[in-house]
Amino acid sequence: MNSLHYPLNFAINIESLNNALFSKRSVTVSMLRLDTIHPVVSGNKIFKLHYFLDEAVNSIHKQIITFGGAYSNHLAATAFACNVRGIKSIGIVRGERPPNLSHTLLFCIENGMQLEFINRSSYENIKNEGFLNTLTKKYGDHTLVPEGGYSQEGAHGAKLITSYFNSKNFTRICCPVGTATTFAGLIMGCAGDTEITGFSALKNLADIDARLKELGIDAKKKYSFNGNYHFGGYAKKNSALLAFINTFYEDNKIPLDFVYTGKMMFGVYDLINNNYFPPGEKILCIHTGGLQGNESLPGGTLNF
């Protein structure tokens, strides 16, 4: 567990994906397996948290406050990482406390996170100075981690991911997009003329350029954004997506989550099939983890 302190020391594999479609379209597709970092703090989460954790552990208060919903991978990762590093964690949860807590929130509690539930209308104010002042009055000094790590600190943490592939001469990097924090970090850190393509996991993410600007991205950087594979919105799904995830596992023995990476890979395959990528393209897809989200599905839905 000490490896959670040092994200640049993670042993992360890049695996080639095989499909007759790729050779037919003269492209190669590989995957950076961030999901294998750790059973809990997998994927991009530990990178986005990296600088916040360092700040908190070196502070007097040693306390982190952050935000998320009932099935938030971010809350689960924060709770676990704080537990490992001896930091107190407080999670502000969107919505009234339900009679039965989700597996995610139970995990957070098991890892010492104190949960505070607030109604959805109040949750809309979590960025307001007045609301943030009430948190300080109630809990004392702390390191504040925005929802999903959305911040320049989070983006600079995500930038560390690029050290695992910058020397590999990929022409395109594909990643799922939620808050756009990881997307921004990859754009910051990618070498040369590599293009970063983001696939939205949310419906109507129309402010992507404004988000990237807020996260410190130079408009001259080379990136593209695709909002066509959200499957109805955040954590929405249909039978086609679930069937694709099962087939992908049969072909590659790599599990995908249905919220982020599954949607991205569906999009990548569909775009390849429709000749979107030019011949000779060397594509690297970032597996951002989040597999715990699959536990919300009925048993037997997925074949792994």
C-alpha cells in the first residue's frame, strides 16, 4: 500500500488489443491499464488526488474534505487513500441519506470517511464561498478537494499519467471525460503532435472548452472531443453497451466499467468501423478504472 504514495512508481502495462477490424482499417489499438494499479484506488483517481494528499499529509490539520454522489468512485478512492496515509476524510454526499447506503458509501465508512448528506439544492452551492466557509467553521482547517478532483492541482496530478506512454510514439490518446480533469492533464503532458481525444460520459457537456481553459489548457493544444457516446447521460446504459463490454472481455480479458471506459471503447470501435481515424493511426486508450461502479448492476449482467 505504500506504493500509493508514489504514482510514478506504479507498474502499469500497455496491452495491445486484437480485433479483425483494426487490421482491416490499418490502425493499431492499445490500452494503458490504469485499472490494475490497485483494487480500490485504481485508474486516474490516485493521480488526481496526488498533490492534495501530499498537501494534507504535510499539513498540521491532516484532513481532507471532498464531494460526490452515492456511487462516486472519487469518494471511494479518497476514503481509501486517506486511510492509508493517515489523513482524516470527510465526504459531502449529494442527496438525503437513504435508508440503505450504497456499496460505495459503506466502503467509504469502512475506511474511516465521515459522511455528511445534503439535499440536492444545497449541493448546487458546494463551490460557493459561503458554503465553503460553513465547512471550515464546522470541521476546522482542511485540504479541500473539489468534486472529481476538478482543479488545476488535479489536472497536474493527471499529467503524471503521460510519463507512462510519452516515449511510445502513439499518434492519438483516447480517454473518457467526466469533469475533464484527466483530459486536461493528458493534454498538458502529451509530447509532440499526439492528439488527445476525449469521450464524454455525460450528456450535453457543452462547456468543455471553458472547463479546459479553467484547468489551465492552452487553446493551441491539439485535442478533440466527442459527445456522441454517453448512452443517455452519466451512468446511463443500454443492452448494446453491456453486450459490447462482455464481448470486449471475451476478446481481451480486460474488464471495463459501464460509466466511463466502456463508453469510450464503444466509441473508439464505432469510429474505427466508420473510418474516422486515418490509416496508420496508433491509438492508446486510457483505462481509468472505476470498476467498483459495476457492483451497482444486477448479478450476472457482466461476464467477469
